[in-house]
Amino acid sequence: MTDSIKRITLQNGKVRYRTVVDIGRDADGKRKQLTITKDTRTEVRDERARILHQRSAGTLVPPNKLTVNDLVEMWLSSATRDVEAATKRSYEDAMRYVQTYLGGKRLQELVEEDVEGLIDWMLTSARRRGGKPGTGVGERTVSLTLGRLRAALTLAVRRQLVTRNVAEHVTIPRAARKEAKARKKTYIPWTQQEVQQFLGHVATDRLYAVWLLSLIGLRPAEVAGLRWIDVDLEAGILRVETTRTMVAGVVVEKDAKSGAGERGLPLPEIVRLALRAFRRRQIREQLEAGEGWHNSGRVACDELGQAVKTDWLRRRAYKAMATAEVRKVRLYDARHACLSWMANNGVPDVVVSAWAGHADLGFTKRIYVHSDPDALRAGSEKLGELLG
């Protein structure tokens, strides 16, 4: 190999200068070279010096023909190696917008304006399902996609495929964030009176014990995944160890959401008695069903013992709410009601967070704990004492 600069004449008669530089070896040990062609010897010499310096410093980014779509596939392969099915699906969904809008573009030609164009397209016309096709998707979806694209470009920088992350400083327009905040639906959990009205109505319901599990703070997927072997009716303790949820239309059974999510909860006596009664009822249903019984071992099951999904629970909960004439809320809001009531009635924050199955105490307080009118009234009374 020689680094000498050669004078060349193009077909149109123009004179240029060229040299070849070694830039390392590929994964198979084969030597890689880079050709430099410039209008003057000085330009070639300067460019060769720059490349050799970057090579010695380990910062050289050789030209490549990779597209944005190639990077997305590379990042997905790396990022989803050890994640749950739901997380993998969310990554793929987020990056599908990137592949649609930017997939064919050369990676090393990607600029900030391209990323801004992606965001504008998503906010105005990227929707294909879940609403009117051709309209914009939500700000949260855009934010998730932008975050994933930043992560993919960080990988590209780390693997020396590009020189910088062009998405690093791109943001979602302020107007879009304000509009999303204005549209965001505020979920208000049940008050204590609404909880008691609902329970009074469902006291004779087959799923009374199941509704109580939601009202002591279990996630819907935890209720659907709970097994009888996780419940010690004599000691009055329930272990949250498995969940059962839907991912892209497929039932996924897995361990608890996190290390903190795997927890043991002492049962209120009303819940322990309701579970004991429900267990006896299931034994009778098994005898009646005979060979038609499905021994799922789940606490929440249908009349033939089959395990149920979260949407099955949701539909029956909404029907019970309607007949009880209480405000319709998500099952997740029943969880919110439980945690808010605990926090507003003197239960220490760290206990509320552990009960919820959260590792982050601040997250519990920000997302799940709501001040109810009675708690605010108590605060007003205290201020009255202060002010005389």
C-alpha cells in the first residue's frame, strides 16, 4: 500500500489528485481502505492527515451505504435481546414510523431537518389505525418514537457508523405538547362512598372476591394471573408472583412486573373470607362440570375453571358498575382508589409504595396518589387553626 498522491485526469479533462489510506480491518481481518480525491494536493494531504489522526484516536467513521432502515433493524436486534414481549412490541411499533418515513434514506446523510420532518408528519398525518387514517398520532406516541430513534442513533455513534446523533437536540413543538396536555383525560378514582356503593351491589356476585382484589390495589394483569397456590387462606397472605396479560392479541403469562412487583400482601379479613367462599364455590363448580372442568388453578376463572384475560374482567366490571349505578372507571382506577385512600389515611408513603409493587416511591406519589375532598377539607381545617 502506498500513500503517495497521484495526479489524475478525468474524462472531461479536469485534473484532480487522489490517494488511498488504510483505515483498519473488518471483522474478518481484511484490510479496509479509503480513497481520497480532491482538487489540489494540499486538500488531499490535509484530508489524509485528518483521517490518520481520527484512526489513531479511534474516532474515524468510514463512509458506508447503510440506510436508516438498516440501523433500525440493527438497533431492534440489540435492544430487544432480553426484554419482555410487550416491550419488544412497543419498540417495534415506535420504530415502524421511522422506517415508513425515513427508512430508505442513507444513514450518513440523515440530518436534524429529517428528524423534524418525521415529527411533523407523525403529528399531522401518520395515523393508520386506532382512529381516522391520515390524521396525526398522539404526542406520547411521537415522544416514544423520538426517544427510540435517539437510542438507535446513539448505537450508531458508538459503533462508528455516524459522527453524531442528529436526533439528540430535536424536540416536539411546544404547541403540540400544550394541545396534548389540554386533551389529556384526567382519570378520577372512586371515592370511598363509590367504593362502598359498588361493593354493596356486588356482594352476592360470583366475582365478588375478584373485585375485592382490584380494590386492594392489584393490577388487572396480577388479578388475572393470581393462582390459588399463591394464596394462603389460613395465614391470610397473598403472594403476587405472576401476571397474565395480552400482547398483540396473544396471551402472555410471566413473572411479576418487576422485583418490587413480586410481593406478599397481608389480606384484610373481608378479602380473606371472600376468597375462602369463592374457593368453596369453585370446588362445587368443578364437581358439577365433571370432565368439562379446566383446572387452570387461577383464582379469577370462568364457571368451567378456565383462566381469564384482562379484557374479560374489564367487560364484567363495567357491567357490574352499570347495574350498581356508580361512575364507570377503569379497573386501574380501582387500584388508584386503594392507594390514594391508604396515603390519605396515614399509611406511610414507603408502605403504600411497597403495597403497590413499586421500586420508586416518587412514582407512586406522582401517579397513583390523589387527594380526595375529605383530605383537602382536613387540610383546610389545619390551616384554619394556624390562621386563628
